[in-house]
Amino acid sequence: MVQKKGIGKSQRQTPTIREVARVAGVGVMTVSRVINDHPAVKPKTKKKVLTAIQQLGYERNEAAGLLKGQRAMMIGLIVPDLSDIFFAHCANTIEKLARESGYLTLIVSSGHDVELETQQAELMARRKLSGLLLVTSGTLDVNRIQRVIEGGLPIVAFDRPLEGLGTDAVLIENRAGAEEAVEHLISHGHKRIACVGFDSEAYPVAERVKGYRSAMSAHGLRPYLSMKVDCLEAAMNWVDSARLKQDAPTAVFSTNYRTTVHLLRAFSERKVKIPSEVAIIGFDDFELAPVIAPPVTTVGQSAVDLARRAFRLLLDRIEITGSDVGRSPEKILLPATLIVRESCGAHPRSKKTAEPV
Amino acid sequence: MVQKKGIGKSQRQTPTIREVARVAGVGVMTVSRVINDHPAVKPKTKKKVLTAIQQLGYERNEAAGLLKGQRAMMIGLIVPDLSDIFFAHCANTIEKLARESGYLTLIVSSGHDVELETQQAELMARRKLSGLLLVTSGTLDVNRIQRVIEGGLPIVAFDRPLEGLGTDAVLIENRAGAEEAVEHLISHGHKRIACVGFDSEAYPVAERVKGYRSAMSAHGLRPYLSMKVDCLEAAMNWVDSARLKQDAPTAVFSTNYRTTVHLLRAFSERKVKIPSEVAIIGFDDFELAPVIAPPVTTVGQSAVDLARRAFRLLLDRIEITGSDVGRSPEKILLPATLIVRESCGAHPRSKKTAEPV
DNA sequence: TTGAAAGCGCTAACAA
DNA sequence: TTGTTAGCGCTTTCAA
């Protein structure tokens, strides 16, 4: 796991603490104290050392500390897909906050591979990272993750809980958000409302489906699920088959951005008018939602808030001392907000000022 | 730069190579050889060692290698803004490729801060990373970067060159792409074509503006630049003022995604019809470009290709041995492709099948 | 207030 | 084929 020989050709050798000590005419320990701002050093001595450090261009070797059992000033971030704009925003926020606290951020985009996520978490533990922010793609091996945590790597889950493990977690109120969206459609008189999406095992989607179901059943409406629409082709097929039905849906609740986009495109290809022929609300707000014709009504969640809270929690865990070590895990719930535009058939009077991502 | 004491409470102590040696009844060096797949170990001995490793749950301590002068199996990636979908795609691709080659990826989103970029590059050098992929936001301090490279951190620039430094670089043909777009507009009979954008100092934008200028002057047309449109408000102002003009532009070439989006929205707010009242082509393709009404004509560039080539170059540099060390820097140019849809006033017959990002 | 010595876990160099 | 020794650069004793 470490490169065979990293020595280039003329690797300018960085001076060590020992050389600084020699030049300053003091012991290595004194230099160490100066570097670490230990108070018990006479100002005069300190100055000598500082001068020597300056003169030699000394730089602390991070590796040595690690060997002494310290942790790298790095945090890890594992997400299912970094090219997903939502996670990209999360990553951007986390990296910034981490940097401001002196940490570098190691990012892994797992491609929804649960095994990979576990492996990378283990790898990060071995690299002595300070902490890990984790968005899982499914259920991880509890034992392995438990061992990682016990090995001293604090973990905070966000967007999805870490099942079976009592870790801190920051989650979105997916269910309530979905309920609100479906209720909204119902309040417009829709009775045949389809729920379309894919990847229904994924926690956020599963929660949204639950919200859909509960809203429907609360009004005695029959659910109409279709959870395999993840590309344009699937969307076209779905649109075509749905229109043929006797009781074709008059509205659709899309459980995620990707599905929303493809559905929109499919409707457009088939010249189905939105919202007159079919109304649509999509979970996940997106930048262009207000620009599209018609502007699409969405359920928005703030990636920035989510990331911020998660990082805050992790930092607390990392910096925890003494009595707080065993602090019981915190769960934070963040709202999802219905952003009413036009695709749902409503007049565009936002319940909340539209604020994407 | 290393955390003060990373020791939690019941930190399960990982066994060392020495303990493995004791349990296996061999010398430490033999264990080391086994770990590193050195051939000169009798299969029987090897087996004994492997058993002991298994039994103890031994894990190699990465820090020790660093101290011996090896490099961490990590690469760095510095981009101006990770929440920019283009860079998010780049990051996603790079992280994946890196992981497949055994590297972790440290990502920094600089927020277009040149000083920060330099600092982080230096920090990465100190952390003994294996290599660095860099998208600069401006002109970095050549000396400091030079020192980083000499310190043994190979750097490959992409999307923008590293000015004043002979590093490898992978770039997009921004200028040619812009020229093609403007030529296209001209071929539709447009004469008053505005070039709108912001951040004209940024390399890619600057190149695109050059392309615009050269296409215009090639046809004896007067350029009409407006390089401060970076938000909806600015876009509205621009649209309003442009319409008042005597010779209002009949077409606009937008130099970047953000401007394109806000312009689109501003035109929509002002009920300006596209393309009949004004035609538009935007540099940077985006996922929803075909969905918007009307579908927008763009100049697309492949983030994946860009990232892939850049990583390949970096890996070559990292793995370089002996005679190739001083290999002269490579420059790779990747095409930008005009994707004709409808906002430019053309019939939607793509010169190339639309393939976003 | 300062310093010398003893490692942290590993591998390169040498011996056997 | 295997093992011993001597560090890598730093910090933690403990002593001065």
C-alpha cells in the first residue's frame, strides 16, 4: 500500500529536527517544544530555534507523528456517486469546512458498491484518518464497520442511516416531504397518481415511497408504483404504457431527480402537455427547475445544510475528550420542502421562495 | 498538522510485524518479505507467516513506510469548484481511475482562490502524495510550484495550463469550439452577435472569447462583449439593456454554463422568444439542454475524456523510472463539439449525436 | 528550563 | 533462504 521507492532523482532533502537543533545549538527536544508551542521554552532559546528553522527551511515531517500513534489531519468522505449534483454539493461543502478546520478530505465515489464502501472505510482506518463521513448505498457489514469504529475512526452517516450501528446520523425528512407532495397533488383533485422511480431499495427512495403510500392510503387512493424508470428509454416505455391504460394516471410523483428528468423528456417527446394532461412533482430540486417549460414543482432538500450538520457532528466526535467519549449518538432530521411551481398544475406561488440545492 | 493524541479509550492495539514474527517463529524480515510478496521466501515459511498474520489480524502500518521515504498511495486533485457539474464529473472519473490503480484521492475545491491552490499543493507535497492533478484558477506562483515539483510531486494540469511551468497538460480546444459556434450563428444570417459571460480572465473563457472575436472579425463583424453576467439579476439587466439598443443583437454566444442558464431564464421572464427573436448558443453542454424549451444548442466538452487523459498522464509520471524521468512535458488537446439543437434557430439535426457532459 | 535516550513499525543493507 | 542491525523523524519519558 505504499509505493516502492518514491525517490526521484534530485530529491531536495528536507532538513530534520536534528539539524535544526545542531544549527541552533540546542537539543532536539527543545526544537520539538518550539514547533509544538510548548510554553516551557525561554523566549531567547525559542528565537534561536525559530531562526534556525527559517534558515534551513525546515518542514515538519507528518509521517513521523503518525508512527507515534497520532492521527492524520484528514477526514474521509464516501458517497455513492460524486457526479450526482446533490453529492457534489455535499462534497464541496464538506471539503470547505474541513479545510477551514485544518483537515484534508479524502473522497471516494463508490458507484453504489457496498463492498467497496466497506473496504474503503477500512482502508481509511488503516491510514489513520481523523474521521469519516459516510453515505451508504445499502446495508454494510455491521461487524467490519464496528471494528473500524473501535479502531478509532469516528463515523457520521448522512443522507442514509448506518443500519444496525449506533452512529451519529443526519437525515432528510424524505417521508414527510413525499407525503406533502402527494397531498398537494391530491388537493388539486388528482386521484390516479403514479409513483415513478428506480432503486427502491435505496433508503431515501424507500422512504419517499412510504410517504407516497401513506398519503394515498390516507385518502383511500390506490397506489400505482413503477420503480424501474432510470433512463430515457424506460421513461418512454412507461409513458407509452401508462397512456394506454384504461385509468391512465393524471399525475405523477417522481421519487428522484434522474427519473424526473427522463420523464420530463419522455413527456415532451410524446407531446404530452404538462400539467394539463399530466401533472408532475419531482423529489429533488434542481437548478433548472424554474427554467424548464413549464417550471417544475419539486421537493427540495438542502445539500449544504445536510453536509454542514454532518461535518459539525463529526468534528465534535473527533475533538471529543474525556467524559464525552461515550456520548450517545445524535440523530438530526432536516426538512424537505415542497417548492410549488407550475408542473403540478398550481399557480406559481411558492410556499417558500424557490432555493435550489 | 497532526492531531494531538489520537488515542481514544480502548484503542484495540494492532499487532506489529514483530509479533507476527514471534508467533510464526521467524524473523521480522521474513514477515516483511511475505507482506511485500518478495519471491525469496520458501512456500512453507510463507504459509506459517500468513497463518500468523491471519490469526493476529495483523495490518500493515502505512505510516512506517512514509517515514522510510516512500510516498503515500494518494493523489491530489485541486479544482476551482467541486459543485460545478463539470468538475464534479472530472473528480468522479479521476477518483474512480485512481482507486482502480490503488490510489486514494484527496480533493480540494479552491473556490477560485489561487493562493489556496498553491498552499494546498505545498501541503500535499509535504504529505508525500504520489501526484497532483491541478485545475488552476489563475496564475500560480511559479517558484513555489516549481519547488513542489522538485520536491518529488509530479503535477499534471488540465482544463487550464500551468503558466510558466513545463508540466504535462490536457486542454480543451476552447477557441476552435467557440469559433465553430459563432460561425454557425453567422451562417444562419446573424450579424449582430453578442458574446456574454463573466470571469473573462479565466483561461477557458478567455480562449472562448478569442474564438468569438476571430470568427467575428473573419466576417468583418463588430464584436459586442459583455463579460459581467454571472447571475440572474445581471442577466435580466443585460437582456433589458440589449433590447433597448438601436442595433439589438439577434443572437448571443454565451461563454459558459452559468451565463447560459441565467440568460435563458432572463429571456423567459421577459417573454423573449428563442430562437425567433434571439438565437443562442452556449458553451458547455448540460444534461437538460435537450429538455428545455427550446432545446439549447451548445458546445460540449467531455469531462470524462479530459479527466481520463489527465489521470493517465499523471500515472505515467508517477510510475516513470530511470531514463524517462526527464521526459519532456506532454500537451494534449481535446475537441469541443458543437451540438446543434434548436435555440440557435437550426432544425434539430445534430452534427453529432448529443452526448452531454 | 533543557536534554539524552528509547522507541513508534517498518525496510535496506548486510550477514549468516 | 533467512535473520540481525540500524535507522527513517519525531515525541515521550526521565533526569539534569
